[in-house]
Amino acid sequence: MSADKRKPVLVVGLGRFGGAVARTLTSMGSEVLGVDSNPALVQEYAADLTKVVEADCTDGDVLRQLGVADFEAAVVAIGSDIEASVLTVLALADLGLTNIWAKASNAKHARILERIGATHVVFPEQRMGERVAHLLNERLLDFIAFDDEFAIARLCAPDPIVGLPLVTSACRKKYDVTVVGVKRTGEAFIHAVPDTIIFPDDELVVSGRIKDIERFSAI
């Protein structure tokens, strides 16, 4: 479904996380209704989002007046006030919304959110903390981890494989990682094939287990 045909998205809570989600969705072409009980935040985002409302979304009647049934999804970005977070998710679920993303502050909070109707629970601070920790070694340029110790990373080509085609360097056999693609300065992204030769200063996109990717980046 193209962006201009999507139903609007509701974002409840316009703090750092919710505000970033709302602004990014808007930049992608989605209509976004931002809601917060803080009038200062409502004023701050008034010019950036499709519509911004000062309201209490723990009240099902308020959500009904906002037309929740017409929304593609809702993001509950309330983290510090656990009661408000839980009541908002519960109210959204009671109104029949089936795509609810909610921010959790801890594991117990997450379990409650899942049980009352949140379809996706996220820990933005934890995820970012893990990502930064992996990037601190300065060999990895970008990093996305999955729950099963698997990851996709962007890194500078290690010296031992420079000048060789991938079939010769045998990254999968020797290092247990798969080179997915190559990015060179000023050139389009290249999907890696066995005959792809790695040049100096190439950036690689690789997949594999986290420990194997880190070992590969250090060879």
C-alpha cells in the first residue's frame, strides 16, 4: 500500500521517542495524529505533524472521539508513566485496534502490555544501548541485532580479503559470515556474488552470528 493510501497513524506521547516516530512517519508521507497531555509538546509539534491534540488517551471516550477505528496503527510512546501507558493500550484494544505498538520501560511492563493487547512492544533505550556498545570498537559502522544472536552489520573491508573475489576469500567457510553487499564511495550499492572483488576502502554489509561478525571485523 502506497503512503498516500495508508490510513493515518496515531502517536500517543510526544517525548523523544514518540516525537521521533511521529516526525519520521510524517517525512515518509503518512498522516499522523499526535496526542499528548502536555500543552508545550502539543505546541512544539503542531507545525510538524498532520494534526496534534492535547488529550488524555487513557479515556476510551476520548479515543472514540478521535476516530481510532479509522487509524492504520497506534504507537503508545509513554514510558515513564506506566499506568497511563497500560490504560491507553487497554483502551485502544477495547476499541478494536489490532496494530498497537507500545514502548516499555522494563520486562514486567512489557508483559502487561502484551497481555492487554499490544501487538508489538519495544525497548528503544535498551536497543540503542546495545547498538552503541557494539559500535564502540570502531570497526563496525552500523549494527542491527536480532533476538537469536544473529545480526546484520556494516563494516570496513578487513585487509585479508581486499583484492580477492569473495569465492577465493571464502568468508562463509572461514569466518561463518555472509557478505550480502558492497558499497563504494560514489557508486551504487552492489549485491555481492562469488565473483565480487573487494577493493580497499570498500564498506561491506555482512550477516551472521554477532560473535562471528565481530571476529570477522577484527581480522
